[in-house]
Amino acid sequence: MKFVCYTFEELDKQTLYEILAHRQDVFVLGRHDIYRDLDGFDQKSLHLLALDEDGRIQGYVRLLPASLHYDGCEENAFGRLSVKESVRGQGLGRELVCRGIDILLQNNECQSVRISAMAYLENFYQNIGFQRTSEVFDISGVPHVTMRYTRTRNDSKKSDGING
């Protein structure tokens, strides 16, 4: 698997189209989750893609630096984490999250990441180092929890997991 990260300006039309198609396949068609995908943050975000040997998107995550104040917060964030059904269960989601955290925290004063996670994924995120910081709340009929990851000095030296 090859991992590449782009700013919006670096995306060519075809890659942008493939990202949007991937997100629609995973969220709208795969999960029947109707939501406003085009929310005005893609242009300001970083886009981390996992590509197979043929250059096809197998996984994706949108990275939102703290300076964007996404969801009104002053922390880094990520969202739209998605893995094609055919490659789930192979650690790709974890790899995308860990690489995304590294990218967000690299050369950034804010050393934490705040996400709204689907409640059923709480253990997945806890195993990476996130801590739950809220009660369960609803987003479009789906239970969510707020979770936060804060890098410690020891984390920045690790080569397993986050810096993988």
C-alpha cells in the first residue's frame, strides 16, 4: 500500500473525483448515511490516501489542522476516515489514523487531535491512544462520542503505532 498526502491545491481533477466517489461509496451507499459531505472544509484540509499497486484508493482520511477551528474547536481533527469494504480487517484504518496523527502534529503547536467518533468505534480509537471526553450524542441518527488524542514526549519517539 502506498500512502500519499495532498493539499487541495495539489489534487488534480481525477484524484478529487476519485476521493469524492470513494467517500460516497463508503458512507452513502455502503452505510446508507445521508449527510452533507461537501461542507467547505475540503479546500482547507489535507487529504491522506492509501493507494493499491494500481493507484486505486483503498482508504482515505481528511486531516483538519487546528488553525481551521473545525467544529468550533482549537484542536487538530480528522474525519471522513474510510476504508473500502474489500480491504477491511487488515489494519488499514489504524494505519491511516496513525499516519494522519503524525501529519497533523508534525510542526504544529497544538499536540492534540479531537474527533467525533461513531460510538461503536470507541475501542478502535482507544487502542490507538484516544480518550473519550463526552457522553454519547447523536449525529444524523448515529450515536457518536467525542474523543481526544494528546501526544506526549514519549509518543514522539515511538516507531510502532503512531509513527508507523
